[in-house]
Amino acid sequence: MSGRALLHIVGIALYFAIYTSTVYPATINLNCGQGVPVVTGPGLGGGSIGVNNTTHVVTISENFDFSKYVDKMFCITNDNNIISYRFNIVATNETGEPWSDFHFEILGSTTPYVFTPSPPLPGPPTFGSNKFTTCGLTSGNKDIDCAGVAIADQEQVQFFFNIAVSDMQSFNNFVIRNIPSTPEPATAALLGASLLVIFVARFHRKRQRI
């Protein structure tokens, strides 16, 4: 066998060795075979979803016409590796009433996907919100509850978190449910009374200046 033929065989062997050992990370697909993103729920008003499978960032903008849930399905392709995707969400309150808290949930009791606090990219060190003062993981890291401030009608609020995804056995998709909540009647009444007291106090101060 000539030296040239031997080099050719070695080259082919190296190619297959590298190719078969290459790790193909899981990627997110929005269409799930439907041709369009699968977004449903009685709270839905409109919005957009974008996925960058190079930087592993999912960007979501959504408007809520009602203080009810919205579901978004994400499908996973490829396998052999787990990739943590960063989710950046902007939610707009167009319900005509304030939100007292906001809830995220990964649906399905058997799904292996969970929220992860560590980001895959430089940025905030944990999950959270730009306006809600507290956000905590519950239910085995499948739920996030944010609260601590009221989000008024026509106001926007941002959230960020991470989900580790992989094509694991039959678990090739997951659904994120978003649920804004309005204040309980007693809380709403207390809030209204507080606003009334502030208004009266300001009115009296204004009269004293006159």
C-alpha cells in the first residue's frame, strides 16, 4: 500500500471519529410541527416569540387581555447534550385591573424539565423580575412565583429565568404556563383605602398652604 493511500485511509478514519464523537446540543423549535408557534389560553392578547439557538436565548413579548393563563409549547430537537436556555419575557398588562403577582409553571408532572437559577450567559446571576420584588422557586423547581408590588393596567413587567433542555426519551416538548393574578377583594379594598388616605392628606396639605 502506497503512502498516499495510507494517508487517505487515516484521513477518512479521523473524519468518522470526529463526526461520531461530535456533541449535538438540544435546540428549541417553536413550531412543533404546526407551522406556527403553539400559543393558547384565555388570557392571550397578542405578542411574539423568538429563539436564538446559537446564543441559547428565548425572547417573548406577550400582552394579556385578561388576567388568565397563557400556555406556550416548545419542542426539542437533537440530543446528546443538555443546554440551558435563557428566557427573557416582557408581559404587558392590558386587563384593566392591577396584578398582585405572577406565576410561571412547567406543565406535566412527569416532565424532566425544570427552572434553573444559573444563567448560561453573562448577566443577572439568578431568575427574577425587574419590578416584582420577590421571585421564588417552588414545586421541585417547576414553578416560579413573583410578588411584592402591583403592576398597573398598561404597565409592562420583565422576567428572566433559565430552563435546561434536552431530547430525553419521550420528553421532547414542554409547556410554560404564565398566570397573572389580581388582588384579593380584601387586599384591593385595603389598597383603595390607602390611596384615599393619601389623597385626603395631600388635599389638606394643599389647603393649608393656601
